[in-house]
Amino acid sequence: MHLTKTLLGLSIIAAVGACAGKSSIKADSIRALPEVSMDQAMNAFRQVCINNAADPTGGAVMFDRGTAPGGRQACTMRARPSAGVDVLQDLQSRFGSAQQVPDTILTQFPDYPNGPLTFVGGKDGTVEEGTFQVGVTS
């Protein structure tokens, strides 16, 4: 079950990430994301992806929802952290140990309360550079 949930989360993040490069409107939106604090970003993630509430940032972060294979619901968030923030270290301090997903650029936090939480940093030289993405499936 854990592996299945992990794979579903990975497929959603991969699909959402792939879409960013195919849509110039989405790419422009990613480039235009303002910096937000990690507290703001993770509060928005909890509100939208876990509590099904409105985005409290008013659009300062991006959300995508979808259905993963097998019918599970997935929600991802992309944000641009404040300059100098080590996102991975911040997430580790919040949610405990991280596990690298073998043969991928993805990291998971199995102890995330509604998790596992999947994390991927924005790849240098792409529209995602300087951003990060987190996601969960339910």
C-alpha cells in the first residue's frame, strides 16, 4: 500500500512538472511566482491540499489537482521560497527524515501527517528554477 501511494504521488508530480514545459502560459505563471516564506507556503498547502479550503496566499503559490492512476486524488503545490532558504532542510525540520526515491530526483517525507509528502526542487535552467513542488495523494 505504501509503495502504491508513493508511486501515485510520483506520477502526479511528474505529470504536473511535465505540463509546465508544454504550456507557455503555465511557464510564465511559474516564472512570475513571488517569493513566499516557508510558513506561508506550507500553510497554503495544508489549507488547499489537506483541508480543501481556499488559497490563503491569493495566488502567490500554484496548485494543481488531479486524479492519479487507480482513482486516488492528488494535489500539488509549487512555490518560490524566500532567497537563501534551503527548502529540503526546512522540510526535514518540519516533517522528520527524508528518503530519496531511488532513480528519481524526488524526495519523500514518510512521517508527514497526511503523507507521504513528496518533494522536488525546481531544476536549474528550466522554468521551475528557484521553485519547489510538494504533493500528496489521498
